[in-house]
Amino acid sequence: MPNPLFSKKTVHQASTSQAVTEKLSDALSPWKVALIDDEDDVISISEMVLKRVLVDSRPLMFLKAHSAAEAKALFEQHSDIALALVDVVMEDDHAGLDLIKWIRESNKNTATRLVLRTGQPGEAPEEDVIRDYDINDYKNKAELNSTRLKTTIYSAIRSYRDIIEVERGHKGLEDVVDATTRVLQSSSSEAFCIQVLKEAKDLLGQVSTSFYLHYQLVNALGNREQIVLSYDGTRYQIDASLDCDIFPGGIRDRVNQALASKQNVISEGLFCKFTQLSDNSESVAAVALSVHQSRLSQRLLNVFLSKVSIIFVNLITREEIERTQQELMCVLGEAIEKRSKETGSHVRRVSLICEFLAQRFGLDEHLVQLIKHATPMHDIGKIAIPESILHKPGKLDAQEWETMKTHAQVGYDMLCQSRRALPQVGASIALYHHEKWDGSGYPSGLKGEDIPVEGRIMALADVIDALAARRSYKEPWPAERILNLLKEERGRHFDPQLCDLAIEHFDSIMALRAIYPDEE
């Protein structure tokens, strides 16, 4: 008996899918269902039967095609078709089968659920089709009543939903790995916050949000330490005191709740991720959210913020080592200066001047910072010079001068064995800061750009500060006299390009000197 569902006598009805969609919340985007058949009646009846179907509270949107060619155009325009009901026989006896092959192979679409429908089973035997073609179901139109059609729709779309969820999960995890890799490259706490917020926005599709992190530990002495960070997209803050808080009240309450319960706290507009980092350290990383997040987004955010906390611990550990190393460099440099009866402020001023010149010279910022923090080591070799020479009030004789010049090589020898970048740059500065552009310097008589750039920068900064400072044997030079000397020694003692920068920015360099005045 013919199935009345596909009867040729059925009255045509206009599509109502758009009307159904408009009655539902705009947030519930419809599932796209492609109806591909050369018989208008089949498409119209299918649409009529399914127009009120909701799958996971989402309606259906119908895309219609009367041939394989039209169907290909649909798939090229819509990458998110959940289900396609495809007639086997259209332009020819195998048009539907050829379309299926095109969708899977040429269009590279493996997610859309494909259900073949045929009114002529003998043209394409079911067993052969299921075996040879990547379809999800094969239905005889004569057997496909309203209930069975709806059952097919529910089953196919839920299968599509699960496939997309898995694909999004895989893509999301790949995105998290990529995001944490970029965060890992942060060179400072501020850069870390900026990158975390950027990655969180990209992962979650947020327009605006903010990032907070509370890290605390109990140190080896049993004392509690903490670091709190916040960044709202424009303002970065960091605080390590125990009696000050930079978090807004509502954020602080949720973070404290996460710390107390040692669990994540998720509330409207805020996701707090608790991470136990070790037996004596823990953190809460929080992101303020501007839109509601799906369960998948929350799972991805959970993984991302966990990795963020671990990266932060590694970052502050590295920063602490670097700060300690830099401070030791400065303390040793000051000790050498004081042994030479010079002010310890000289090494701090020269450090700032070198940083200023290196930046204006266009060096990579990482190298700029290495130069800045290595400059205190420029005269470390003087530790091997006898005090009778260092403290001699008059001019050194030829033999004493030769002894004094050895401090450059001695300083290099003391530092060059290290494999760390900072001591290596310090070794270079110690060795080359008495070389001159015209080749008349020591210890190697290098000329021009054969002198490493850090040596050329230090040579200029050292002379500027020494001339502007008061010494036991001289009064400070006035600015005009120093500028005249720079012009005279341009291309002789000093790198011409660096010398031009120093002359151009002379007032700024003098302002830097004022930060660390000599002790009276």
C-alpha cells in the first residue's frame, strides 16, 4: 500500500521553518537540514511533518535542492549542515550516490549525517549502497512514515551534535596547547598577564574580560608569601604584600572562596580555577566573563588556567633568579668601585645610560637588558690590581700603566667561563670597553665594528659619566665641555652613530644621571 506521506496528491504547503525559528529564542540557532529530492511533493511533505520538531530545544532550518548540482551549491554555501535527506534517483539513476561521494571526498565533509531515500529500491540495492558509500542510513520512501521520519531526524542530528562536540573538543585542546605555548614565552609578569588575557579572549570568544591571579606559598621558614596580579586590558597591577589587595571586592570574595574550599568557583561572569601547585603552594587564576560559557568552554578554560598557574610559578622563579643575578652583579660592581675609591653610584648610572643608548641604537630588547645588567661588571678585573696603583694620587708610570691595563683581560677571564648570557655579556664588556673606534684602544687594538656593540656602548657611557662626576682628582665637567669632547672624539674614540645619539639625547642622559647622585 503506498505511503500517504509521499503521495503525489498531497496539497503543497509553504515552508514554515522560518516562522518556527522566529518564535524561539535568538540564542537557539536552528539545525540545518538539507532536503534533496527532484519531487517537490516529497520536499513539501517532509518539511510539513518536521516543521515543529525540536532537537535539544533547537528548531530545524530547511535547505532545499532539486538536483545534485543544486545540492552541491548548498554544501559549498553552508559548512554546518547537520543532516541531508538525499534522493537516490534525480538527474540520473545514480545522482544521489554520486552526490554522497562528492560530499565526503571532494567537499571533505565527514560530519554531516547523510540519509539516502529511494522510491525505487531495485535501482540501488540497500546492502550494496551501505557497503560502498559513506552514508548513515538508507530508507525506502514507501516505508518512511511520519514517526519513522522523525525518529531518523532525532537520531541523525544527535549523532551530528556529538561529532561536532568531539571535533570542537579536539580543536579546543589544540588551541589550549597553542595558547599556553605563547603564554610560556612571556618574559615578564606584565607580558604574562597581557598574553593570558589575549589567549582567554580568543579561546572563549570574549569581547571584553579581565584576568586575576592569586599565588601563595609557605616558605622554608614557615612564613606565608603571596603575589597577586590583575590586568583588565589596560591597567596592569602586581602586589606582593600581605596587607594590601588589588582585587575588586566581588573578585576577592570568589577567590577567597576558591582558596578556602580548594575547588573551582564558577559564578555568573567569573571563572576561578584553583590549582594545588605543591604541598606548600597554591593559586587561583580567575577570568571575568562577558558572555555565558558552554560546558565545553568551561572545560577548556579549566585546562588553560591550570597551565597558566604552572607557567606563572616558573616565570617568577626565573625572574627571581635573574633579579638575584642582576643584584649580585651590581653589588660586586659597586664593591669594585669603592675599592678604587670611586662612588658606587657610577655603576648604576652607567647601567641606565647603556640601556638608553642601546635602545636608541635599535638593539633587541633582550640584548638591551643583558647589557644594562652586565655593565656593573665592566671593571671587575680591577680586583687584581694592587691598591698602590689604584690609589696612586699622581700619574701612573709606564710599568704601572701596563699593569692597570691588564684589568680588562682579568675581568674577561673571571666571567667568560660561565654559560649564562648575563655573565657572558659582562665578560665582553669587561674586555672591550677600553677599545677605541680608531683602533688605538686596549687590550687588543680592535677597530670600528670589530669591537662588539656592548663594548662600544659601554666605552661611551663610561666616559660621559666619569667626566660629569666629581672625583678626588677633578671637578665635574660642565655639559658644554663634555659635548665638545664627544664631538672631537666622534669617529676616534667613539662609534660615530652612538656618539651622535649621545649628543642628540644629551639632556636625557644627564637626567638619568640625576637618578643616582654621588654621595657627598
